[in-house]
Amino acid sequence: MPGNASSTFSVIGPDVIVKGDVNASADLHIDGTIEGDIKCASIVQGESSQISGTVIAETARLSGKVTGSITARELTILKSATIDGDVHYDALTIEQGAQVEGRFAPNSQRQASNASKPIGKVEAKTEDPEQATLQIAN
């Protein structure tokens, strides 16, 4: 049915390589390679899939490799996933075994402050390995 995006989806097969941004009102299932940013309603990523770019979606279920930041309301990172980039979410599920190299921040925190400001320098000093003293210097 034309105009009913909730019932449509697009599949990018394992033999497909896309070089460029992907914008879709439909849900995406990606088994191939995307070299560019993705913006869609919902994304499901297959285990053999690779994405190099920013991912923005309402819901995302990732199980392949992503190099770039991810922003989603509902984000699920499966154990086969490898993420290299910052992750912004409202609801987050991570399976044990997933690999993420980056920072996690709720969307509300991201909107409140796009740049984190250090409050001071923290130094740990210890003479006894079982007891440490933290000093905060401004």
C-alpha cells in the first residue's frame, strides 16, 4: 500500500555494497555493507553486515560491525556485534559478549549537554595497595 511506511521494509542483501547515505521511511534489514550514514525508522543488522557511518533510527537491533556513532530510542546490541563509536539511546539492551569501543549516553543527557566539561583533575595516590586516596584538583 502506498504511503503506509509501517508495513514496508527494505532488504540490503549480503552481496550488496552501498557507498553513500541511506535514508528510508521504511524499516531496513541489512546483511550487506554500507559506507555512509543511515537514517531510518527501524534497522535490523545481520551478523555478516558492516556499517561505516552514523546510524540514526527509532529502533535498532545490531549484530554485525558498526564503525560510527549510533542514536536510537530502543537499541539492542547482540553478542555477535562489534561497535566502534559512541552510543546514544533511550532504552538499551546488550547481550553478554558484544564488543563496544566508545561511550554510552542516554539521549536526554546528549541533548542537555553536547560537550562534557571536566570538573577537575583526579589523582590516585597510594602507599598501601589495598588503600587509595583520591585527590581532586580544580
